[in-house]
Amino acid sequence: ASAVAGLSVENVAVIDANGTLITSADTQPSASTADDRSQQLRERVLRLVEARVGPGNAVVEVSVDTVTDTESIRERRFDPESRVAISTDTEERTDSSTNQASGEVTIASNLPDGDAAAGDGSRANTSETRERVNYEVSETEHEILRTPGAVKRLTVAVLVNGLSSTTDAGEAVFQARPEEELAALRDLVASAVGFDEARGDVITLKSMDLPVAEPLGTAASPSLLQNLPLDLTALAQIGALALVTLGLGLFVVKPILSKPPARPALELAALPSGARKPAEAQPATPALIGEIDDRPAGYAAVADRSGRSAGQTGTELAAIGKGGDSPVDRLRAMIGERQEETVEILRSWLEENEGTA
């Protein structure tokens, strides 16, 4: 407003990117509109009435007339009876004057007092006192700001279903609800909506026959799955468990069961070299066990070619080394016990040397 000459602040409006008017907190209307209030009151009354007449036996409509204008009232009141002295100012003034008539100037005028004849004269004295008191008068300032959204008038219409009785002939006869019951329901509705007669609110409560609404179309017949107590979550869990079990059976259990059993190392050692399969004649090198072998190279080779595990070889070597023989004597004794395996090892060494040359 200050950037444009002659433009007042009241004529300036601010909007956001969506085109919604942005107002200040003083002029912002109530958050709940008339439609929202009507819906809230309608649900409140319907819940209260249906608790008595049953679900589907009541129809409620609520109309709320709200204030759309903004009003500001400022009032100042002074009470002269309730005054308080806040300051006092007092001023005193005294004035004295003497007037003496003068005669002819003679020799007697220069004589001391008493010697000369006194002439005619007058004397005046004035005294004045002023007091000023300042009072503070009681003041009351009252300001009222009325924003849009206040309820100006409320109208409620409630229609409840009557009572149905059957005659001896089997015919249904409508019967309106008693006036005592309708009066009690009216009081409950008035309390629920905040009825104010001085404001002009109106509540209308009637008991009439409400026809039963016939369903449109053909009713769907229940299927077989609807009669069965099925839980989709439980079925999904069972299916996932079945898939996991099938995968374990196909890719884990089946390969383990279909693998041929390995022959013991003692049986492989007893077979002649020509009857062994290539895989059996040259067994795979055993995995490292993290221990440093300080035995001679030939001794270790003979032990590795025997087809026995590291634990078995260590046990046998421990049994052989119980005596006090030297490592060479122990190696000779093992070669004598396993001549065929020693020959195979030497032959493989020679073939490797020829292939390298």
C-alpha cells in the first residue's frame, strides 16, 4: 500500500500460488464452514435418535445459518463517581502596601519623628491562597471483534419411523409414536445441537411411516468360497512355506542323496594300480589345516599319496615315531611297507621331469 499513492491497506489483498486469499489472524474466518457444521450436527443427532428407534428408522436434516460479515466494536466509558486524586498543588500569596500623603516641605520635615506633624496616609494588606487538585477518572475500554462463522440461526428437522402392529387378519397397521416419546426425543435433540430459542432456532420432530426401500437389481448369491472360512494371509504363508520346502528338496537334499558314496582310503590302497579309476588313482590334495609340516619332502609325499586324510597320516606317523629311530630310518620303514605307492610316486616324478624337459 505504501508503494502506491492514495492506496489504503484495506484495499490490498494477498493471494497464494493457488489463488486462495491469505487473510490475517484477526480477519480469518472460522475453520469449520456452514456445511461442515451441518454435517457434524446431523451425524450427532442421527446417532442419538437411532439409538432409540433403531438403524434406518430416522432421517435427520440440519441447516446452519452463519454470519458472513466482520464487525468490530470499540467502547470507552468514564465513571466520574469513581475518581482518585493523583496530585495536589497549593499556592499562597500575601501583599502589603502603605500610602502616606505628603505636605509642604518645611524645616519640620527634616526634624526627627515626633517633632514634625504627621500627615494623612493609608495601608493595605492582601492575602490569597490557591489550591489545585488533579483527579484520575475511572475509564473502561471495551473492544469486540466478530468474525464470520458465528451461528446466526439453526434449523433441525427429524423424521422418525412409527410403530407397526399386526391385526388378527395379518395386515400391518401403522401407529404413530406417543407424544411423550417424541417430546423426550425433542429435548435430546435440542441438547445435542445447542438449541437457543432467543436466537430463533427451530426443531421439528415428526413420526411418520417410512416405506422400506426395495433393493434394485438381483441379489448376488453367495459363492462356495464365501461359505468356507478362508484366511488369505494364512494361505499366503502356507504357499510361501511350500515353495521354500520344494526348493530345499530339489536343490539341496536331492544332490546330497544322489551323490555316490566315496570309497574309504584303505580300500583304494588295496586295489591294484590298473584297476583304479583316474579319480581314485590320484586323489585330490587335502585341504590345508593351518599347520606347518616339518617332515622331509619325500616322507610328506608318500604320506599324501597314500590317500589317507591328514588326521590318519598324523596318527600313523605318531605311532611310527614312538621309537628312537632317526627320520631316515622311519622313512625307509614306511617305503618298505608301501612299495607300490612309492613306485607310483617315483614314476609320477619322472613323468613330470620328462614333460618339463
